[in-house]
Amino acid sequence: MSDLARAYRYAVNVTPKPGILDPQGKAVERSLPHLGIDGVSGVRVGRRVEMVVAAADEAAARAVVDRLAGELLSNPLMELFEVEPLGEVGEAASADTGVRG
Amino acid sequence: MSDLARAYRYAVNVTPKPGILDPQGKAVERSLPHLGIDGVSGVRVGRRVEMVVAAADEAAARAVVDRLAGELLSNPLMELFEVEPLGEVGEAASADTGVRG
């Protein structure tokens, strides 16, 4: 327990690599005229995964998120990911009760 | 053309509302032990949509993104969205060639 004393929130933003076809983004662009929306281009649809990581310190938490993002949350052939720190949430135990799946 | 003289990048982050079941998030959590990853909880999987908006000024661009996020990119019954400004990219014409679908 003492090595998981702090908890941090992160988001992992996963987007299609430039040049990779993005059918969802194209579908959004094609529906814009029906909404009467003008001037929007370059739509890319990716994923955003938010989580709480309990760890000894921020560096340890960040290492866990980096591994998760690269090995499970993104496809390195087709996608880029970016880790976004969302701040410390306090004790690991209270963090667990604050965020529900 | 003169009323679409500037271009701004935005991301729209869409996440499941608190209390709404998130099967993808649960699937991620269940696969963590197989990766030997410990201490991760409260995983929520949403979408991230990035785009370029050409408009007369930032307020006009933001209004377009807010409408798009609420009417097309998110389901207001089950999801929350947050608009994240990513900065101005310059002339609308050059922005179009810089981001590909």
C-alpha cells in the first residue's frame, strides 16, 4: 500500500496518424452541410481514455500510463498517442471511490 | 472569403457521463492484469475529435465548434463534451492543405 500512496488523473488522446484514412472524420465532414455548418475541415476522429493511476509518485504513474498507451490503448502502426496529465487527485483510496466505471 | 479569413484548431473531448456504463473502459481494466499493470482504476473511454475551423474571428469559430459538439459529436443523454482550443493555424487556405483526412 505504501508504494501506491498517491493517485493521479491522466487522459490519453489517440488520433489517426497523418495520411491514414479516417472514415469517421470524413463522415462528420459530409454531414456538416446538412447542419448548415460552414468552414470546418480536417476532421480527425480518435479516442480519449481517462484514468486514475495510483503510484508512489508522479514519475511512476506517468511510466504506467505511457506503457498502457503504447501497448493497449493505441495501434502504433496507424495511430499517435499523447498523454495529458490532469493533476493529482489525492489518496489512492479516495480516488477509487471518486471515479466510477 | 473575407468572413472566413482566419483558421483555428480545436479538439472536442467526449466522455461517458458519470454513472453511465462504459463497457470499453471496463474491458481495458480487465486486461490490465494480463499486462502486469497495477494501480489503474476509473478507466473511461470516450472520443477525441480534432478539426480546423475557418471563421472571421475566434468567437465565431468557437460558436461553430460548440454547435457541432452538441448536435453531432456527442449524445447529450449519455455523454459530456469539452471543447479544447488548440490555437490559430493562420490563413484558412493554408490550414486546409495542412490537415488531411
